[in-house]
Amino acid sequence: MPQMTCNSSNANRPCCSWARTDPLLRAYHDEEWGKPIRDSRMLWEMLCLEGFQAGLSWLIVLRRRDGFRRAFANFDPDIVARFDEHDVERLMADPGIIRARAKIEATIGNALAYLAMQERGEDFSGFAWGMVPDAPIRNTTGAVLPQSPLSQAMSRALKARGFKFVGPVIVYAWMQAVGMIDDHDPVCFRHHQHRAG
């Protein structure tokens, strides 16, 4: 996927405060963040990327997203699940990604967990969206929340299925990104713009 550039038609429209600091963040905000994703593989990719973001900024992940996609075979779970120690070492030497061994190993393990769900007849998208029947959930508090009871429940359900780096804070950020939670600022032009569809 090519690097995103700020959409000039939206550049002067009010947006979420976090998206105002960098053109790449603004483009991500305007074009992707909060739009409902139903594709299981894409949901899994976003969950993996949110795991890599833990302790860092999302901008760091965005700047390396093409590198991540290259390094992890476009986040094809069938391929990633077959990665071995040699692949872990290869990825640890790859400057195009975030080189954190625990996160790399978690991504490989999460591919195995994803495939195990498939083998049991449990669709990843159906599982995730099934936990959010009233999506998108709208944050009406006016406060930026780090997690919620729902993200805690989703985190527990993912961990029970063998996923790693899926704590409630990571899961909450993932749910925002993939459109399960509408956390756009009230003044943002995309506030309440999308439906789960």
C-alpha cells in the first residue's frame, strides 16, 4: 500500500486532536480510522499492528506499515503461522519494522491462534463483531478512554483463544481503529459518520 497523503479536501476540516500533529496521522484519520472493517484477515492485521504499537506511538507503526506488510507476508496467517526461529532472527534484523522479539513471536503465535479458530469453525470477524452487537459504540463521555469493560471482555476472550499482546488497552485502540467504537472528537468532521454496516 503506498504511503498515504493528507486529503486536501479534508485538510482544513476539524478533526480529532491526535491527528493534527502529522500529515500521515491526518491521512490515516481521514481515510481509515474508525471505518468498520469486516474482513477477518484485515481485522487480524490491525490487531497485530496494535500489538506492535504497545508502548510506542501509532505514528511509528504507520511509518513502518509497508515494512510490516512485507516482512509478515502481507499478514497472511497461513504463511506467518509457519515462521520459525530463523524467521524470527530475520525479522529481528529488519530495520523496516519494530524489532521487538516478544511482539514478533506474539504475531506468529497469533497467526496460529487465528487459524485454530478457523479450524474450529469460528470466523474471526464473526467472533469480534459478535461481541459488539450495538456497534459502533459511541463514546459520549467527552473523555479519551484507555479501555472499557467491553475491551476488557474482548481481551479475555482473545487470550482464552491463545492470542498475545491483546490487553484491554491494546484491544480498545484496535476496536477504535476498526470501527467498533466511535471515538472521534465531537468537533471532528467524522464524528458519528460511520455505521457498522
